[in-house]
Amino acid sequence: MKQTDSLQRFMFERAAVRGEIIHLDVTWKVVLERRDYPPALRVVLGELMAAAALLSATMKFTGSLIMQIQGGGPVKLLVVECGADLIMRAMAHWEGDLAENMDLSELVGEGRFVMTIDPKKGKKTYQSIVDLEGDSVAEVLENYMRRSEQIDTRIWLASDINGAAGLLLQKLPDSPEADEDAWNRAVHLGATVKAQELLGLPAREIIHRLFHEEDIRLFDSSPVTFGCTCSRERVTNTLRMLGYAEVHSLLDETGYIEADCEFCNQHYVFDAVDAEQIFASSEAVVPASNTRH
Ligand SMILES: [Zn+2]
């Protein structure tokens, strides 16, 4: 049986090449339940989610890794966040109708790829921004890894309404010259993987089909889940940063301040009393220019 919502790492015993296979099942379906994405956008969002899990597992970080594709086309934004613990969330912004066969470059047009590592706990975030290069999510990320991280990485992705999946191969840094052949052979074999194999077969079966002539070491697989980091406390902090006057002007219109989390649809409501309380507990951050009554 296919192992669902899991990341399988593997390693070539005789070459400095590592690999991973990701399967997102419930993790992906939860994202689709939250918003009705047009089919073309759904495909690239699923692929970006699979890719984020694959790449995050190759990087050493604490907190969260956030990948954003910011576009100037009908799709304005794709965001995937993946925690070091493989807890993930994703969402996208778009405008108007999208034709079903649009690829990434048609969906987002000229754009940027932004990679952020947020260690949380008040530590400094690291961010890297590059022009979007490539017609697919896999190409964009391969180019990013080559240019910004100087690591040869190949990625194959697939996504449909039931799942998102991917295969990653990465040449380990400082691998000897002799490994060039082994790397090329691994990539050549990896490139034969089909979308329906990625989506439908267990990770071990895919690895066996592709690399049965190689000596492969399999590691234990890791679970992946959907999880949102939003909370009433975070919304409160955001409102506090807007300042007393701004928060009260928001209140004036309806008597309530309402905020929806774009990742999980959690609905947050603050009334006038709540709004007062935001500032009552933090006198220090109220800008001095705001008079209070
Ligand atoms: Zn949320």
C-alpha cells in the first residue's frame, strides 16, 4: 500500500547523490477544501507544496521555510510554508478566469521567487529573492538551487485533486569528480518517472522501478501534515502594530473587526471591547501621537 502524507529519503551507496520522494494526500486535500482553486492554479500550487517539502528536507533550518512565487500575471501569489517538522500550509491569490492548460509562466507572467527562512522565536529571518526563471515549478526551483545555493538539484513533480507528489535528486556538495557519471546516470533514470507513478505508487516501489540497478539505502519515512500557525494572539499582534487610531477607524465602520486566515479560513472577530483590550495590555507600543479617551 502507498504510504500517505510522508517523505521518504534515500541515498546512493556508491555515489554522492541523495534522493527524496514526497507524497501529500490529506495535507493537500485540506488545502483544496479551504478554497476553490481553478484547475491550472491547483496543479502548480500542489507542485509547489510538494517541492517545498522536498527542499525543506534537504536544508538545515529551524522554524519555517516559506516559498513564494509573486507574479504579475492573473496569478499574483503562491505561498507554501513548511516547518522543520514537516507541518505545512499553502494558499494562492488570483484574479479572473484561468484557462485550464496554462503553465506556470502563463499564470504568473514576470515574477519573483522568494525563499524565506523564519527561525521564529524572534530570531532574524533570512530571505533570498530571485527573478522567476522557468516554465514550471520544478524548473524554477532547480534554477534557484543552482544559482543561489550552488547545489545541483533535479525535481520531478505531479499534482491532481487527490494528491501532490515529487521526486528529488541532489548531488551532495564536495562530491568527487568521479561522481559526475553517477550523478548523470541517476538524473537520467529519475527523468523516466511518470506523473501517474509519482502520484499512485508507494515511494519504495518508485525507487525500485527507477534505480533497481543501483545500490540504494532507504531511511525511515517521515510524516507530513497540514497545520496552520495562525492564532488569535497573532491577529492581536498585527492589530497592535497598526496602532490605536487605525484599529478604531476599522471598528467605526461596522462595530467589529473581522479577519480571516487565508491559509485555514479561521475567522477572527474583535468587538470594541476586544479592541480596547489590545492596547490596554501594551501601553508601551501605542504611538505617542495617538490620544486615548
Ligand atoms: Zn490559519
